[in-house]
Amino acid sequence: MESRWRKAKMSLGLNLCVYVPRTLDDGDSPSTGSSTAALVSPVASSSSAATSANTTPTAEQTGGKVKGGSGALMPTTPTPTSAGLRLSKSGSKSFKKTCAICLTTMKPGQGHALFTAECSHTFHFHCIAANVKHGSNNCPVCRTKWKELPFRGPLPAEFPQGSARINPVNGHQNGGQMTILRPLPRARSSGRLHHMTSLLPDTDRSVFNDDEPLDSLSEANEGSEQGCLRTVEIKTYPEFTEVPESTSERNFTVLVHLKAPLAQTLQTDSKLGDGNSLSTTRAPVDLITVLDVSGSMAGTKLALLKRAMGFVIQNLGSSDRLSVIAFSSSARRLFPLRRMTESGRLQSLQAVNSLTSNGGTNIAEGLRKGSKVIEERQAKNPVCSIILLSDGQDTYTVSPTAGVHKAAPEYCALLPYTTSGCQQVPVHVFGFGADHDSVSLHSISQTSGGTFSFIETEAAIQDAFAQCIGGLLSVVAQDLHVKVESLHPDVHFGSIRSGSYSSRLADDKRNGSIDVGDMYAEEERDFLVSVNVPPGYGETALLKVGCVYKDPLMKETINMADVQVKISRPAFVSVQSVSIEVDRQKNRLHAAEVMAEARLSAERGDLTHAVSLLEDCRKMIMGSTSGQSGDRLCQALDAELKEMQERMANRQRYEASGRAYVLSGLSSHSWQRATARGDSTDSESLIQAYQTSSMVDMLLRSQTMSRSSTPRQMRHVKSFPARPQPR
């Protein structure tokens, strides 16, 4: 007996972690003993020693595959130590029965080998081995740095004798594969080894052409839908419907309004019931997320980022593909573009959960690798986008003293293009916290055609991502071009106010065009066209508007019928009533121009002048025709301008949040697309101006999940009024 106890203590002292299959007498109840009880010695007791020493794992234990329902795809909630997320109320008991990585049960005899670490936490062996393979040396639960790591593979020839130990109880050979405990080497220089193990260089390849092939079934089904259900709506609104016949106008405004169709819903036969079921079809997406894992992301930030990525992975379909780039001082690709099937999701969750934070911030290298994944992929889904998140200043690419417009030249050359080389892939950028480089990140989004969102608080990461992918997963029109043409020999175009969208006028000023690009389901776009109105009688046809775009699901080009703009020409007009729709959009564009001007004043240090500009704009908007009528967009603009004034109250607050808030607002209004903004406007009557139903649905899904996991979490996505429907 004394000899056995001595051997047990020696094995525990060596941190020898083994898996002993439970007997029927053990039951399923978790152990409530001390932490050392989870470390099972080969000779822990006379009965178990005799059993385990002569027991080899069955084929089911060593060769079984992970089998699980939706629970296997739930993202793990990383739990840092002092400053991180808290464990669930069930405490450590939940981790005795459930693998903290895949969240499935850990019962012997289910075809899963188990691994109990030196910190006493237990995982499926294949789950923890995948974590280690991706560079994680810490326990996913308690973040303890392990001295020995599990991995699956043949014993490396270069291992010196004694540097690796085969598990004497659970060690097995299965097709040339063995379970080995590999000790970590000691660091020889401060910080260097830790950085190498957590952010290894890309070991895969120099050319990223290893993307997973597309779903053959979805390719076969493309184009089977009826195109008549998927058309963009065009409406026009002249500034005045009547102009006296003898009067000429030099700056007459016409509003061109576009609205994308609803997401396609098809009726299919249901095998589960007597009737039919509805299914929503959409264009599949290639999504590349470029994530900052520098040292400043340690603790709760990284944990919440992992949870947000888990939400993204869960809500991608089996035809969508995802690749993740992690960057700090350097960048690496966690995995190539991979379809989000059940196994693809599980592998992606494991890779994301293995991330650790350290090092500097090299945004350019992360963006370069993300672009490389897009440009070198062999197959292409119809929709493609990059999501970039960073919480710090780029410490490698740009000098911090280069000025306000420091980042544009360096990053522009790194942005990806489509196959034709003429259309850029949008990069939707998220600036996180008070220390990020909002100017550089905003320039990346503007140049690529993406949006810039400001995430002020840690808990808002998932909601911000949810709103973004809600749009990306609902693209119904691509490469949309609007064309305008004069219908009267004396009518000429003066200007086209299109925000950040590219517009052109012909030399003769009788034709023009606007490049709109992609539109999400139910998204709206408004453009103001200025023309001259000559004298006329009866009725004057001013111009016609048409558009052409590609349906990403059917891969067909759709030409919409032209819509003409005509005005009446009576001899006398007693009262000219301005169009509310036109006046509203004039206010929006004017507010965006004043925001940009106020930011320039703030950058020059003249915050008083910046606040004054915003105040004058507020008075103008609320005194306009649409403002006086109680228009909700005007009320939202007034609330937004007021918030900007408060964030420009002093230099410290402007540097901390004012600049990022203004840039996010400029991005939203210039692209007419929803962005996330942290603010203190708590009015429940205001909802997002550019949000679509798909965005709202995804956002509510995120908030429901957040409330169920962290009840005290606040909702931080900016609220603005719903976009009023043109009459």
C-alpha cells in the first residue's frame, strides 16, 4: 500500500494528466473533491490501478467522431481571470460534464477520448488538441498557462529522450497516431517565445489558393427563382410639382429614390407536415474577418470578441465561407476560406477560441493577408466582404505624427479588388474603444466602399457585428448603376449630390450616372439631381431615370424601365408647396456637410467654432419645412448633432470619443447605410435611420443571446428614427 501511495504522489507531482474510463460504479455525478481529484494517477487506488493498468481504450473511445446537435456549434464563452467574464452559476460542476470548447457532454463510452489538464479542467481530446495546434498554451476556462500540452500525431524524431511522455493509461496507437504530452520549452528571452507560440507565422502556404470548394447544391439551384419578385423600385420627386409657365429655374432639384426588394421567400414542400413551408433564399457570402489580438485586447475584450465571432459563425449558412486573420505585431491566417457546415463551424469555433493577445498593432499586415485570401481564392461566392476590427494605433505602418490624413496612401494599395480589377471589395471597419486610430480606419472603409463603426463599450461588439452581417447576408442587388437623361433640349444637369457614391456628368450636361454598387434587402438610396427649368406651357418633361443591376442569386442582369419626371406649367401658381421628401434629403446632406466642416474645425483646435456650426445646423433643420412638420429623420439629425456638440465640449472628450463618433456618422450618411455608434442618446423613440429588417432581426437575435448569457449586459447600438416611407 505504501508503495502505491508513493507512486501516486510522484505521478501527481509530475503533473501527469491521464484519462481513466469511468466504471458503472462511478456514476455521472461530478466530483466535488479538491482540484487534485481531477488528476488521476495510474495507481490512485488498488482497484482503479488494476483496472486502468490493464485497460486499453476501445475503438469507440479512440476513433469516434464528434457527434452533436446544435449544441455542438454554440460558441464557447471564454472566461479570463480577474478582469474577465464570470463563470456560470453552476460553477466548476458544468465543466465536469461539458467540454468548455464544444459545449457537448463528456460521458465515457460515447466515442470521445478525454483529456484532464494539470489545472483539473477536462475537455474532449480532439477539441483541446485543436486549440493547441492553433497556438494556445492556456486553459480555455481558467487561462492557466500549461506546462505540458496535448497533441495528436506521430512522435517527432527530433524529440530528445524524455522530452515527451506517452500517456501510460490513455496513450494509444490508432493508424499511426499517438496521444502525447509535450512539455513547453522554457522562454529564453522575455516576451519573444510567448509571441511566437500565440501568433505563429503562416505555416500553411505562401499562396492562399486552398479555399474550400463551393456548395455544389447551391450552385445547381442558382437561377431557379423567378426574377419578377426581385426588382428595385424607382421613384422620383420634383422639388415643386408646378412652376409658372413664364418662369425659369436655374437650380431645380429632383429627388431620385431607390428601394431594394425584400429578401426572396420561396414556397417549398414540407416533409414534416401536410402543408407547405416558406424558405428564404439569398446569395452566399465569402467573409474574411481581420481581428486585432494585440496586447491591449487582453482580458474581457478578447473574450467578448471571441463570443461575437461565435455569433457570426453560428449565423452563417452552409453555403457561406469564412476565413479568419488574426494580427498583432504580425498576422496569420487561422484557417482558409471554409464552408460553414456543421464540421466547418466547429473547427472555426475551436480556432477562434485558441486566440491569445499580445504584441503590437500591425493593421496593414492583417489587411494585406485578408486581401490575399480574397484575391487568390479559387472559387468565388457572389457576395464578398472583409470585417476589420482594431482597438489601437498602428505601431508599424504609419507614424503617429503624420497628421490628420496620415493613413490613406499606405492602406489604399492593400485593399482587395474583384476578378475584373475594377471593383473593390468593401471593408467594414470597427474601431473599438477610446484608443483606436479612427482617422486611419475611416479612410480604409471610405476608400473600399465599406462603413466605419465606433464601438465605444466592450459589450457592444457582438451587436455591432450582428447588424453588419444582417446586411451582408441579405444582398439582393449588385453593381447597380443609375442613369439620368434630359428629355428637353433646353434642360441641362447642374450637379448630382450622391454622397460617397461615384457620379458623373457628360460634357454636354444632358446625361449622368451614379454607381451605387450593392444593396441589401429593403435598403433605400436617395440622390438629389439639380437641373435648370426653361419656360414652358402645359407640361414640361424634364428627365428620365433608369437603372441596371445584377441579381446575385440568379446571376442575371436586370434593366429597369425608365421613370419620367414631369412638372405642370400653369399660367399662375398662388402657393408653391415644396416636396417634404426633397426637403428632408436636403437637410440630411446639409447636416453631413456641416459635420465634416465641424470636424475640421475641431482638428484645428477650434472646438468653439465647431460647436457653433453644429448649433446653426440644428436651427436650420428644425426650422425647415420638413422639420416643422415633425419629420422623424429631421428629429434624428437634431439629436445626432446635439450629441456631437456634447462630445466636442472639451479636447479630452473629443479625442476619446468625439472624433470617432463624428466619423462614424459621416460614414453612415455618405453611404446611407447603418453603422454602430456608442452614444448617450437614450431616447427609446429613435431607431436607426438606415437599418433594414434583416439588420434588425439579426440585432434582436444577438441581444436575446446576450441577455440569456449575461443578463446585465446593456444594449449599445445607436438608436435612430426609422426611415420614413416616401409617399
